[in-house]
Amino acid sequence: MLSKITVSPAPHIGQPLSTQRVMLDVLIGLAPAVAASWYFFRWYAVTAIAVCVAGCLAGEWACNLLRRRPNSLGDLSAAVTGVILALSLPPAVPLWVAAVGGVFAIVIVKMVFGGLGSNIFNPAMASRAFLTASFGVLMTTWTVPAGLDAKMGQMAMTNTSATTQATPLAWSKMALKGQVPAKEVSKLAISSFWGQEGGCLGETSAAALLIGGLYLLARRTITLHIPAAVILSAGAAATIGWLIKPDVYVSPWLHLAGGGMMLCAFFIATDPVTAPLTTMGKWIFGAGVGILIILIRLLGEYPEGVMYAVLIMNAFTPLIDRCCRLVPAGGKPNV
Amino acid sequence: MGIFNRATFAGGIHPPENKEFTQACPIESVPLPKQLAVPLSQHLGAPCKPIVGKKDVVSAGQMIGSSDAFVSAPVHSPASGIVRDIALVPHPVIGRTLAVIIDVDREKSEPKRPRCEQFDDSFNPHQWTVEQICTAVHQAGIVGMGGAGFPTRVKIEPNPSMPKEVLVINGCECEPFITCDYRVMLEWTWQVLAGVRLAAKTAGVSRVRIGIEDNKPDAIELFRQAVKTCPDSEDIQVIAVKTKYPQGGERQLIKSVLGKTVPSGSIPPTIGICVLNAATCAAIAEAVALGQPLTHRVVSVTGRAIARPGNYYVPIGMSVQDLIEHCGGLTETAAKVVLGGPMMGCAIADMSTPLTKTSGALTFLTRKEVTEARFRRRQTPCIRCGRCVMACPEKLNPTRIAHAVKAGKLDLAQQYYITACIECGCCSYVCPANIEITGYIKTGKLLLARAQKKI
């Protein structure tokens, strides 16, 4: 009898929850967005996502081999990185670029820093930044969502062709330069929300992302703090701009529904590894991301600010964690 | 009572309660075992010195160990017999401890039965003076029976430098599986209430608050009815607190019933509060009114891996092995024997470990439960998900402390307030990476104490 008895430190029971399950939940949360991108961009989206995920898994597998570590593909974190990276790529991106991005995200951004839990920057966003810097043109070619060619004529713009289209955020950039009226561009908010506008594979439908985000909240995989902070701060910043110059800046609704805002709020900024630990820290981090997105969109050269906003705030995470140290329930003890 | 106004604290977890194994089992006496090993240190504070020698004849209730130290409590023999030896016996926390080993004379002594029938609504705590109560409580060797084992006399004695205003009675029993306090509150209601009133009189408090988790509505109702018989001047109230672990932690319970926070690193008396466990109150009543020392206690023997779970009235010093045999033995699937509940209890390997005044339960876990929970599941890197931070009832940053200890940086662990940890285990419970956070913190505290040459 004694030989079968186990001894270990308390507690002796635990929640049936693992890192793998957490990552699986994120994948389930991403499923509506993947489905939406499949609907809008057909098989191209599926292959791009598959290639990205394959790149990530291959990178993780190779690094584990080199570091002589046990295989960690099972924790699904590489798959999550792959899907998020793929969803933030433009639809027309060549598959080899997607593969390079996947490998870079895992090998350079994650494994070189020590693997799961040790990376400073969000792997998907850092890899996307690398791809943008390396293949600028490929990364800014926006294909029209399939079957939506008919809508193209509405804006009556001249520089559109049958296969590519400016994204709503590119339109708003043009509005900034006075090339198109901001009021007209603002009307794109509703179609952006449902996904009938161009954009990255996963950004097209804010509605699908919102459904996935609500699933993550319901499963308590993420807490409300970061998404709420991102959306509220971005909404507030965009509203301020819009109130000051309504004829130049587009409406805050377009900012919230367009581009990678929802993907960022629910899936990218909430990456626990690169976000602060404490509630206060999460509010600060989320607010920083939201404000930076709008600042880049309104004042910067790029039409979209999600990527750099997240990377900049990732860099601030250790500082935020240090500043927002928790005070114990009974106040600071006199050690 | 709505969802939002229930008395509670921030943080905590909701593990499966698993109380159904024993909550309907009435308290049952067990036959005396052949041998008892009564540890000389069953409390916080100075260990007792044996005052009997080898081959001495002892009678039931006779004092067999005592100490002159202020923070200490004597120990008594639960049965008549002969002292066989004074020797080291296994102890779940400190490894080995000195104990008086008694060969029980089973012909002469009868197993003790509960005395709850001697208490009713006519009880008057003013028959005794404060000094008499204090002496009786000390002589009976009463310690906190909820787990910490702090000598009760020290807690309730009037102390001019720290006057006490409120007495909080802990009837939460938030640990999963355990039901010993619940059965005591149900069956010995009058005895518990008598002890509460004696303690309130001694401590000189103006208010008494009895906190019971709202998963025990029958106990709450019984006490609500019982306190109606007390004079209004004693101001005793029963408060239903939210069922949540660790509601029965004294710092959490104080927050829940009084809305007050005990400063970190200090104890409730510094803010005028005295906390006593319900079973301790029953022991006080027995000691003062009947002159009975603390030689027996109710132990929940529970879990899926024991043949006959139940709540047993057990002589202190009885070995785990004897109790297992009385309960029909372990099942085939038994994998872990926990002295205490599954959240804070100690897994023991040596079944000759004796039960002490603070052993409220023996939990027997099956291979399946242990495997599903934590054992064998590989530890993966921390993904900084923050679940431990959200669950921590003391608002600490458990993962940071654990990592600091792991890296050998005790000063960093201190900066994250390692000393404020109450070791409730919530962080380990919720961790998806299966990191033994509580284990690391306990190790860190031990290393820290060693570095400061406290031990």
C-alpha cells in the first residue's frame, strides 16, 4: 500500500486547466475570424493561414531540436502565433512571405528570447513589422474581397482596379490629405464592421472578431481590462480628433470597426506574455495601445497603427509592471 | 440576500466542494486503539516537557506534558494506560516530534463520548470569573482547532495593551471535503454557543459575529435560533458569508464579516479582533463547564479512496493507520493521504503519524483525482496569464515571488512581500502551467527564516 502513496506539496487538487487549453481557447476564439476570411478571400485565406501556422510549427520544432528541449508543439502557442500572424497579412501576400513570417515570428522573436513566456515582443506583430520592412509593396497590396466588386464603384475613385482596392484606413489617410471628403469615408464604418471592405485577412470582419472576443471573455481566457482599455481609449482619441476637424478626420466608428482594431483589442494586445500582469498595468497598457493606434492613424505616415502601437507598448510592459506593483491586502508590511 | 451584498472578500477560488461524502454523517465515537502517541507539541509556541516517565500509569484526562512558557498549551492523555515510551514519532510538517506513547488499558477505559447534551439554552457564562475561565482554558490545553493551533488562552485573555472589541467565530470550513466543524455546529450547537459566550466574556468584547458559509444554511438557521436565547447585551449575530475558498482564513473572514483589513504582517488583536474556530469554542465550553481537557476532537475521514467516510470523535494521538482500519481501509484506487483538506493539508507517507489537536480531517484522494489535478501533468513555462494574481486573496503577485525564489533571489521575493502570503494554495490551484507556486513560496519562507537565523 505504501509504495502507491504519493506525497507532494499542497494544494492537492487543481483546476483542470492547462496552457494547452488556454491556447486552444484562443484558437477557438479566432475561428469566426478565420471563417470570415475564408468567406471573403476564399481558399487563398485558408492556404495563407495554413502556411503561416506550418512555418511557426516548423520553427518551434527546429528550435526545440537545437536547444535539446522537449517538443513543445503540443502547447499550441506556436499555432496561435501562426493564425494571428496570418490574419494580419494582406490577402495577396505570396505564400513564401507568409512562411518566412511564420518562421521569423517563432525563431527570432520567441525562441531566441527563451521560448514560451520569455519573449518581450508579440511574435506575430514583430514578425509582421519585419515583413513590412522587408517586403513593403507585397505587404500593402489589398485585394478586393471576393464577390464584392460591385461595391467598388460607390466611392467613384479613379485609382482602383478590379483586383485591388484601398482599405477604409487608406481612404481615411487620403481624407487627411484632402483628397476625398472625410464624411464619405466615414460611411464605410458599417460595411467595415461586417467585413465588406478590403483589409488584412482577419481584419475584414469586426463582427467575427467580436464574437471570438466575447467567447474568450466568457471562457475567462482573457479579462475585460485590455480590450476595454484599447477600445475606449482609441474611441476617445478618435472622437477628439473627429470633433476638432470633422472634415479631415473620419468618424471614430470607422476607426473602431476598420483595420486591425478588434483583432488587436481581443487577440493581440491581450497576449499575456507581452502584457502587464496587474489590473492597473493592463488598463495603462491597453490605453497606451489604443491611443498610439489613433495617433499613428491620424498623424503618422502609415494608414494602420496596430502593429507599432502593440510593439511600442510591449517594450513598456516591464516598466509598467515595475510601476504597478501590487500592494498587499493589508498594506505594505514593515519588513 | 442578493448576489452582490453577500459578505465576502476579493480574490479566492471556487473548488468543487465535495462535502457530500460526510456532511450527512453524524459524529461517531471510535473504539480506543491499542496504543496512542500523544505529541508534546501540538500548538504554536514552546513544546511541552513530559511530566510522566516510562512505565508510569496514567488515567484518562491526566496531564502528561506541560511548559512554563506563556505561549504554550499542556497535553493530556485521552485514555487510561501505561506510558510505554517517550519517543520520536512522524510529524507531517517538521518530520519528527517527541510524543508520549501510551499502551491503552482497554479494559479500564471506555471511549469518551461527546458531552453536547449537557448544554442547552439555560447556560449562563457568568457562573465563572474571567480568571477561572482563563485558567480552565489553559489547563485543558486548548489550542485553535482550525489548523494553526495557537494557544487559545493567549488569544482570549484580557490584554490591556490590546483591548478587544469584536469576537469573530469562524464557522466557514471553506476547505473542500471537510465537514467536521459543520457537524459540530449542527450537533453541538448549544455547546459551541456556550463556548462563544464564555470566550466573549473573557475577551471583554462588545460584539460577537459568527461567520458561516452560505453552503450550510441549516447551521446558519440553527445558530440564528440559538442566539435569540442570549441576552441582547451580548450582541451576538450570525452572518452568512459567501461560499468561497479561503473564506475561513482569518484575515479573509474579518474582511467579510467586519469589512476590516488586518495590516500585513500583524495579527487580528492589533485591530481589536479575536478570531476563534467553532470547534475551539466547543472545547472551551467543555473545559470550563465540565473540567474536561482537550483529549478528543472530531475528524472528518473523507474522500473517494476510503471505504467508510464519516465524522469521527477521535482520541488525540490515535495513528492514521488505526483510523483507516476503523474506517474499513483504503480502496484500491487510493493514491494520496492528506492530513487536512486538499487545499492546505499535508500529504503523508507514514501512516503511523498521530492525529493532533489541529487535525480536522483526513482526505483520501484517488489516483484519478491526483492525476487529473496536478500530479504527473508536466510543468510548462509561466505565460504570465495573471490567474494567480486574480485569485490571490492577499493581493500578492504569486508568480513573481515563486520565480524570485526559484532564481534564489530572496531579497526580490521580499520586495514582492513573500511574508504576507497565507499559503492558501489558490495560485497553484488556478495555474494553467501547473507551477507549484505555493510550494516555491513555502520554500522561500523557510530559506528566509534560515537566512535570518530564526531557525
